[in-house]
Amino acid sequence: MAVRKARTAAGPGRRASAGQPVRERILSAAFAVFRDRGYGEASTLEIATRARASKRELYALFDSKHEMLTACIGDRARQMRLPLELPAPTDRASLAATLTAFGTATLRVACEPSVLAMYRLAIGESERSPEIAKVLDSAGRGANHAALVAFLAEAKAQQLFADGDPSEMATTFFGLLWGNLLIRLLLRVTPVPALKAMELRAGDASRILLTLYPAPSRDKALA
């Protein structure tokens, strides 16, 4: 069983390639300009220049700078999804291994510099444009939460948990996985953890979750 590595957004300083489709070039350039200048100081002229596109092409695809920002957030949030390629869980050991792999992949993707920049952009504009934060939440975090809920529901159906609501279990797992790490990363008061530290963190979250939600007792399982 494995968690497929999710695609991540373009890294810092990456210029749009003339070989990319126009919409992709514009969104890549727009994200870079929003990140570097802030939404208020970003100009459509600089976005078009970085995208190697004309302003006419830009406005043929997007009605406004705000629409470009919303599209940037939505596209990159969707890239954060972690599709699960898993058979139905059959035992607690494989369940723990899958949860650890899923948690590690979640941390790796969310700790990418471009993803952290996306969060900061969404937070910065959330008061003026609440829909931007909603797009990020539903397309990124919400999709991953739903995938984990479905997996945990299957594990419960296989009697790998004595009790527990899969949605609450998924929320608990993410809480254990992140703690206060994300907010500290967004505030730039802690460095991105090394891969080994991410694996250990995910393993701890998995073990604690399985302790909180034990397997059915033998007598109950045989009933």
C-alpha cells in the first residue's frame, strides 16, 4: 500500500515557459508576482510580462486581478490533494503503516515553500475576500480530510476499530499530526522539518490515534 506523491506548485523564482499553455503561464506568473509584491502592489503588466503573454490574452481569460488570485489559490490547493491508492485495510499493522505514509505525504506537500506562500496569500486576503480562504480550505484541506475519512470508514467496516466516528478520527489525526507546526511555519519562527522528522511525527500521530481508537476485544469480535 502506498500514498501517491502529490504534485506541488512551481517553486520560488520559477519563470513561465513559453511552451506552457497560456492560462498555465499566466497563473504561474501571477502567483509569483502576488508572492513577491503582495496582492495590492501586483500589476497586471508585470504578470503579463512574466507570463510572456499580452494583456489582451490575460483579460481574455480573467476578468480581473482578483479572479486571477482566486484561480491561483484554487489550482494550487487542488495540487495539494493526496490521492490514496490503497486496498481495503485488513489489519492494524498495515493500517498504521498507511496512516504514517499518508501523514508524511501531507507534511511534505504542505511544507513546500510555494504551498506556505499560498497559505500566506490566502490569509492576507481573507478579510477582503473570504471566498479565497474557502477555496483553499475546500480544494486542499477538505479534499484530503475526505480521503482520510473514507479510508478510516473502510477500516471501521473491517472491524479494525471498536468504535469511533471516521470524521472525528480524521480530525484527531490531523490535529496530532500538525500540532502548532503549521502556524509556526507560516510565522517563519521555525524551519521546515527534515524528512526523517516528518516521518517520526506522522508515526507518532498514527500510534496515538490507534491507541485512542483500539481494536474490538476478542469476545466482541467473535460475537
